[in-house]
Amino acid sequence: MTDQYPSNKYSKSKVGKAGKALVNGKLDATEFDQAMDVLSWWRYQHEKPLEIAYRVLKSISNKHEKKEAIYAKRLKRKESITRKLIRYPRMSLKNMQDLGGCRVILPNLKKVKKVVRELRTKEYFKDDTGRVLCDDYISKPKLDGYRSYHLKGKFPTNDGKDYRIELQVRTVLQHSWATAIEIVDLFTGQALKSNSGTEQWKRFFAKVSQQFAYMEDIILFERMDNSEKFKEYSERIMKKENGLDACIECQRLSKSLSVRESFEGYAQSLKIASEHILGSKIEGYVLVEVDVNAGAVGTTLFPAEQVDDAQLMYIECEKKASSAQDVLVALVSSSAIGGIREAYPNFFADSTIFIQHLELINTIPPKELSKKWARALESVTGKRVSEF
């Protein structure tokens, strides 16, 4: 541990008080700086455990999907921390279990299940009774439609302490949904991710998630061309009780909210600096700064050996961002072939995969065209609609 972040610099009591102070928000400049410094120190204690968790996740996931797996890790943003503390009043900063987090994004549900099955056998994720600490939001999605598999494990530091790290395992389609909701939050000032926002947007994302789940139930769906996807998805909609009605509701909300046009506008509004950093495999961290009002995205690369410098700049940027509206600061890392942008498309307003699959939903015609649609479906599938 460095001189800047010695392991015994603050007590857990001090950490808990800093969290409460940041949530309260009624701090003068000195008090705010002190609370942020404590948060930065406490967050940094999770760096080594996070790296171990990341290696465990990669080691297991590579057995099942080496070519297309996307890995990423991050230390939780100050804004995300305070929002969570507000959402869960009984929670303390010292007990928050996802200050450090890493994830793997896999092509399909089959791969997700294989990776999860093996991760669940590891002692890192078991409590004293042998129970696995996990949340299966795929089998039981959150009310907002969020789907992913979470495991919480204890991983050691160099001085023998253990810290909780959260691992997420999700599909590409689930990831596209999760990042799309963060894009809307960033550009509209909502907090849909925390279940706070307009009812229309919340209902839209819940309905889209349901349709994406239908798609993921189709074997090798991600490998199909557009005509095959249309055929298989159409059949699936017809087989589901009220499947077509749910699809039509999704279409209605998409049109009412001008979703495609909105996402295109978000992407066009940002000028991204240092594109070469975004498309490279990073061994270390990238500090990302998004200023929505200025329409700018800045990135700063820190090699692995400069992690201390990265942490110091991270907290300083967060302090400045706290007094500014529509500014996001994050310290992230990824081994994705497509770099940081592939792993964190939300920071760059990149909703490409989400919109591609939303367009598939919008391809299904509404009820008033059902006869014409049925004839088209029969032509594509070779089956009568009554056979579905």
C-alpha cells in the first residue's frame, strides 16, 4: 500500500461518517474535501481485491468463451455511491458491497449459465454456512426490467484483510439494455437506474427488457441474420400469451418517446477526444470525463503501474464535478478488443446494439395490419399462423 493510501489511515467509523456526510450534502468546502478524501481512501482499499476478482472472473470465463467475452472493471463513482446510500438508508458506506466491481459480457445465455455455474463453486462467494451470495436477476428480473447475474465475493488485500467485490455476468443484449438506460439518465437528468424517472420511460424499458428476454430464449439468435431473427422472433411472439399485445405496447412507447431519434441526438451531441485510446486494449485504467452541456468526452490513460496517480486524479475530478450539472466522471478498465468504448458504450452515448434490436421489435406490425402481417409471416416461415 502506498504512502497516499496506507491501509490504516482511517477507521471504519470514519468511513461510515464520511458516507453520511456526503449524503446529507450540507458541508462547507473543507468538510466536503475531507469526506471525499475518506471516500477515495476507502474505495482504493478495494483495488487489490478487485484485481484478484477480475483475474478469477477472466480465468473461469475464458474456459467457456475466449474469443467474444468482454471484461471490464471499475471502482464505483461517487454519484452512484451517494444515490445508493440515499436509496437504502440503513446501508453504510463501510458496508457497501460493490465499491469494486467487475463484469463479463458473453454472447448468449448458455455461456452465462456455464460461467455462473462454475463461479458458484468457488469459496470466495460463500458465507460461513456455505450459502452462495448471489442475485439472479435473469430468472427474476428487477421491476424495471434489469437482467444480469450478480455474485458477491470476499477477496484479500496484501495485508490479509478481505473486501467485498461484486461480479456481474450478463449477455450482450442485457448489457445493451443496461447501458441504454444509463444513457437516458445522463442526457435527461433522470435516475431510471434507481427507479426514479418518468413513468413512460420506466414502462418503455420494462417492456423492451421483456422482448429482449424472448429473443434470448431463441437458440443461436445472436448468430442469425436479420431475416432469420425476424422469423424466429415472430414465431416466439405468437407463441407467448399476450405476446403480440406486449410487443405493440413497446412499439407505442418507442414512438411516443421518439426513442431512436433521441438516442441519435445524444450520440451526435458528443465530441469524443482521444479516439485512439478508446479502441485499444488497456492494461491499466482510463479516466473518462463526460460533459453533456459542453458536448465533450475526455479520456486520460493510466498504465497499470500508475494506479495511484489515477486514483488521485479521479477524486479531484469528482470533487469538481460535484459542483457542475450534467458531468460524469468514471475510472474504468477493460480488456475488450474494442477497448473502453465496447465495454462502456454508455459513456459515449453509443446505443447501436440496443437500437438494432429495438428496430426488430418495431418491425412487427400492429393489430390493424394483422392479416397482412400473418400472410407475410406465413410466407417467411412456411407455416400457417394458426399452427404457432
